[in-house]
Amino acid sequence: MLAVAGLAGLAVGCGPGSPGVSAPENPLKIPPLLRPRRSSDGVRRFHLNLRAGRTEFLPGKKAATWGVNGSYLGPTLRASRGDRVAIRVANRVDEATSLHWHGMRVPAPMDGGPHQLIAPRGVWSPEWTIDQPAASTWYHPHPHGRTALHVYRGIAGMFIIDDRDAPDLPRAYGVDDIPLIIQDPTFRPDGSLDESAVTRGRFGFTGDSILVNGTYEPVLRVRAARVRFRLLNASGSRVYQVGFGDGRRFHLIATDVGLLRAPLEVGRVKLSPGERAEVLVDFAPGDRVTLNSVGERHKGAAPIEKGDFDLLAIAAAGRLAPAAPMPSRLSDSGPIEPPPGARVRRFVLGGLEINGRTMDMARIDEVVPAGATEIWEVHNTAFAHTFHIHGVGFSVLDVDGAPPFPQLRGLKDTVFVHANGKLRLAVTFGEHADPANPYMYHCHILRHEDQGMMGQFLVVEPGTESQVPTQLSGMTHHRHG
């Protein structure tokens, strides 16, 4: 495990596999909150510039990186349910890329998948109305065949959705409401990012170091008795089981795209790539504790599930702002219930295929009526995968025929599927019908996605499913320039 040495003095040391660096206290970076411009028509306008830069992760050493409005990672966007948002995305890197709103329910042309490529020096301007409950969503590139590398270089950030109907929870950004973006790079001796294995390997790339919000060996000083952490696994392949070194319990309040019905007391939260979780953690004055991840110990664990890591050293101030009472109820919405006779679709995950096929940008694999609730059965016949569906929320009905663990009962858009596992998902689709622009479903182990473990579906007006061609008329993508 990456050991936290001298925590009382908040100096963080290094452990096996990390570059031999012994640094003084390294404060956790908090991604800046991007303040939108509100135009006269009430639209909240955000400007994002994708650009190359240089970032110092290790003391005195700089790495070539990509970022959004900065050299690495991007700002946090924040808007409320009902807001109209318009985002100007300018691509200033030297490769075509895209920006996907992971967890956001948007019209397909605004989704930012591989069909919405932005050419170098090009601009893309998606606009939509937010119509979904409070959630911690995120954004990242999605160019087919290059996603893992573009995310690894640093293009990623959070997009927080607020909801006036949500309960009273910590929401002072950077104070008691803190994003934690977890990544696992490998550094070369000169401090640069090692990209040599990102596009290779059967299971996907796993690094030997940890970054949280782009900070190496970070320390966080908290000044509130209760803190809301928004956890995001932005790694390409690694699975984390997040908890605390002292074994303290805490409360899970939300999964990928929605609040739970009530707080759930837990000791660990498992996050595969792309998954998010919101947790409430209580601190006492003067607390010193380590947020860490422990690897799976069971015999069938995949390589991406193994490894112990310290993530963040936390020090509580001597006096803390008091916490409000813990809400007993977070949301009135429960798990999605499929209606009688719901359409069932089956997806077999192989080594790098779904239903025996790899991604074809011109092929439509499924056609779904707008507003439908369906059952998607996911059967993994190979090693561990994740499964992500664009533009939807889903509930896990069962895992290997048994009820899901409590941590899986919230609203999700990404789920871990263990080797030879079987899941049934109740999936609700939005009302954005479009017979020409598809959404994606894919493995969110980014190396697998890049190698073709992805399919496409259209959402169309009910009753028109059979009228939709299964080819995109030879059009493989729209390039914005």
C-alpha cells in the first residue's frame, strides 16, 4: 500500500511502485468551479478550451498533459434541474477529439460520443435543458480508438446537477462538498506520464501511482464536522474499494445519477471505471485519517480489482463547523420497476465483443422507442468488464439471479460485471427521439472500448422502430470545425 508516513505532521511518504519522492504536505487541488455567463435569454453559458500544457505532479518535474481551461483536468460545471445550458467547446489540442457528458440525459446530437468529433482548432456548441434529478455527472473525451489515451492525458471533469427538491445536504463547494477524481497513472523517472502501455494489454492499463484531482500524495484539511465527497473513478481500468484506514463507517447517499431513498451506512464503496458515488463522512476535531482503497482478495478477482492504495490523507481542524441533522429521507424515487411485458434485450460480453460483434460506426445495433422502460440482460462470458449506457438511468434488478447488494440499488448508468457474471437491468429511456443520431453502450474499461467493445442504439418515436434503417447511410461521424 502507498503508505502515509508521518500523518500527524501531514507529510506524505511513498510506498512500493511509486517514484521515490518524499514530499512535504501537498494540499489537495480542488477543481475550480466554472461560473457560467447567464445571457439575457436565461441560458447558462460555459466556455471550455481543450488544450495541451505542462503539469508538475512530482516536485520539480513537469509532464506533458492535456486539460480543460488549464493544463490538467477541467473545471467543475454546476447547474440546476430546469436550467438551459449552452457549452462552447474549443479544441486546441492537435488531435480530433470529443467531449461526452457521462450521466447526462441529452439529445443524441449533444451527447459528445464518437460521432461528434471536434477537429483541431474546431468548436462544438451543444445546448440542452437539464431535466433530471440531482446527480454527480462528469465529462470526458470519447473518440473511437483514442478515448483511453485522451482521458489519461487529463481531459476530464465533473458536472454537478442540483435539484430544488433535494434535501438539505452539504453543498458549499470545496468546503464541505468536495469532488474526488481518482486516477492511476505511471510516471517515468523524469516525472512525465508513461503512455507506453495505455493502448496495450488485455485487461487495460493500470498504473502504479495515484492522483486525486490531479494531486500526487494529497492532503486535505477539513473544517466541517460532516463532509460530502463526490467520488469519481476516472481511471481507465482499475477498480477501487474506497473506505478509511481506521475502519470508520460512513453514509452512501447517491450512486451514479441519483440520490438513494435514504442514507446507507457502509464501510467501503466499490467503484469501477466511470462509476460515481456520493458519501457523507463525519469527522471529530483533530481527526487524522486516510482515505484508501483495498483490493479484492478472493480467488476469482480480476487483475484490475487487485492492489491496495492510499488515496488521500485527511486532517480535521481543532474546531469544526457543526453538521446539520442527517436526513432520514433523500429521495421519493425508488428503483425502476419494469412494466409487465417489458421488452427484454440480451447482451453477451465476450473478450472484446458484444453479441459477437465489435463496434461499427455505421451500424445500428438496437432501436428503442422513446420513453420506454426495458429489461437489458447482460451476460459476461469472459474476464471482468463494466457496462455503461449513454443517456439513461437504470436499476440493477439482480446479479447472478440474486437481489443486488444494497450499494447497487441506486440509480446508475455504469455497472461492474464480474467474470462470468449475469445482471438484469431495468433501463428507462428519455423522450429525445432521433432516427439519425445514435447513443452508445459499451464497456467502460477504456482499452476495451477503444478496441471495439461498443454498440449503438437509436431512440425513436414509438411505433416507428421498424422504419429505421440499421445503417447510417455511410455517415460515420460529424466533424465540428
